[in-house]
Amino acid sequence: MAGLVPNARSRRIEESATLAITAKAAKLKAAGRDVVSLGAGEPDFVTPAPIAASGIRAIEQGNTRYTAAPGVPELRAAGAKWLNTTFGLGYAADEVMVCAGAKGALHMALDAIVEPGQKVLILAPYWVSYPALVTMADGVPVIVPAAIDRGFIHDAATIDAAAKQHKAAGIIVNYPNNPSGAVPSRADVQALVDVAKANDLWLLSDEIYATLLYDGATHVSPAALPGGRERTIVVNGFTKSHTLTGWRTSFLAGPRPVIDAACRIQSQVLGNPCTISQAATLTACELPLPDEQTRRMSAFEERRRYLVTEINKIPGMRLTAPRGAFYALVDVREIGRKKGLDDVQICERLLDEHLLAAVPGSAFAIPGFLRLSYAAAMDLLQKAVARLRAFAESK
Ligand SMILES: Cc1ncc(COP(=O)(O)O)c(C=O)c1O
């Protein structure tokens, strides 16, 4: 044997671009360089103490054994209650399962619903893992180009045309959107549901940023609208809002047959989501922590305002205020044209010459843009703006 060779499917899976940039920035940092890393989408706050304490208590009390594959019944019930009361949904406990992070939930959902060779529409700009997750489920990702002039909200006619052209089986949507921060109106979400219904598409709705909203925006889940519930699978949880990033829990909610199938798959590939993390997540469901949420949102809001004001002063760069999540999607098309650089080359120059890690828009199918995460302290954002300006003014 000439050595082990990974199979064709795994060879089609690329490393996550955001993790790759973050790793390169970490390497420079380890070598003693003063790198500002705004690549990763991880809040700079710690997990709230009462939630962490529940995890510690679980360990101390020996609550550390296997659980049922879809999570403990109390957490499935609490997850359903949280989804129903926060977002106007109507799930029973057995229509909700606990997964290992939103990523795990998306994986289980796609494995449960995609037939081999089926086309799945992904609206650009999209979170980097969707195409790979569809490919791993033996589906075929079809990217619908970004609707830049509509504030990154696609009109129904575009989605309808793409669904018909590709004979798509389903669509993945993500609002509030990573990387654009777009939040659609209720009418836009209803139009999406109507198109899905007209083309008999399932909708996988990644709502992991649903409580991180600005300027009075409201989050509307397609599952809350007429015609939406029966064709929508919802992914939500506390990863981003409560810094449960390392705990690896989330909720997957949807019609029973799909959730049952996802539970069977999870029972075979994962067993159960971490027992200790389930105990912590139960506290996150039951304890609203309004002061903590206000503190976080006002920090994000201050950073968002700062970036919008300062980046729009840099010649050749533009930033439309995001309405949700914690990303700034900076339009660098003009400065790129002036300097003869594309977004990937701009990000390389920013990291190599100005020690600023940002993710090129190409990673999200939005070339000509770059993404900065403002889940980072103000002093880092100030340095980042100074470095963007230095890049803009450089030869
Ligand atoms: C849109 C979106 N979905 C899912 C995830 C993954 O979240 P989790 O850490 O809960 O797996 C991320 C993380 O960046 C994300 O931005």
C-alpha cells in the first residue's frame, strides 16, 4: 500500500477560512508580533457565572454520565419553552433536540434531510461551513449571489428563479446574517416562506444570532409565519449571546419525523451532547440574566457605532451599519480597484504588513468585501481602524 488516502468526499472539504486566518494570526502572535485578530466570531466576554456554576455543580454532583441521545428531557422541554416564548414558535419538547453547537445541529439536520445529489440553495454571503456541510451530506450546494443593492436581503423572484433553475430541494438561510449583519423584515421572511412553499423547498434556518439585534430590529423566524412551520428546521442556542462557544450545545427544532431522524443519527455519531454542558444550558434557558444581556448589547452597540463612523472616514472603504450579530462587512471594492488588489490580497497585506487579521469576503462568496468581528474590546478596534487607515494610505 502506498499510504492511506482520504476519500474523494473528504478531499472536497476545505479547511474553514475563518479558522485558517485565526490560526495564522495566532502563529504571528506566538512569535511575539502585536497582531490584532478580528477573524473569529467569538465574544470576548466570559460565560456568565451562574451558567458556568451549573456546569461545575454537574461535575461535583456526579452528573457526568451518558444522557439520552437528543439531550435530557428537562432541557428539551426548556429549549422548546425558550424558543416558543422568545420567538413566537410552537414546539413541543419532542420537536426539539439538543446538539453539539449550531454546527452540530446543522450537520444533523442536513444528514437527516438531504437525499444524495439534491441541490441545496445557499444565499450569499453565507457562513463558511454551509457548503461543506451540504457536501458531507451528499448534497450539492448551489450559491445564490449576494443581493448587495438590497442590503443583502434577496428578493423572492431571485430565490424563485434559482429554485426553479436548479430544481432545488431546500434552502439554508441565516438571519441575523454572518457576515453581513442583515436582518429581514417580517414581509421579507414571509416572501421567503411563500417561495419555499411554491417550490416545495425545505428551509434550514440558522438563527444563532437571533437575540443580537440593533436599531430596534426584530428577529422573525420563518417557522413563526403562516406556511413556515411545516417546512422549516430551526437552529438556535446560546453560543454567541452567552459565550457558550466552548460548551458545544444548541437546539435543533422542527417537524417530528426530521427531528426523530436527526436523533437517530446523533445517537450513532455523537452519543449525546456533553452532559455537563447540558446542565449549564438548562440554566441559560431558565435564567434570563437581563443585566448581563444589557451590558453585552451596549458594549456591542458602542463598538458597532465606532466602526461605522470611523471606517466610513477611510477613503475607499464603506461600511453599512449591520442590524444584527457582531460583524462589520466592509466594502473594499473601491480601494481594491485603486490599488489593484482583490479582497484576498488586501487581507494578506493587512495581516503581513499591518498585523490586522480580517477575513476576505471571498470566503463568504462576497468578493470585494472583508469581514471584521467586533466581538473584541474597543482598544483592539481602535488599533484595527488605525491599521486599516495605514493600509489605505500606504503605497
Ligand atoms: C451563522 C453561524 N452558524 C453557526 C455557527 C456555529 O456555531 P456553534 O459554535 O454553536 O457551532 C456560527 C459560528 O461562527 C455561525 O456564525
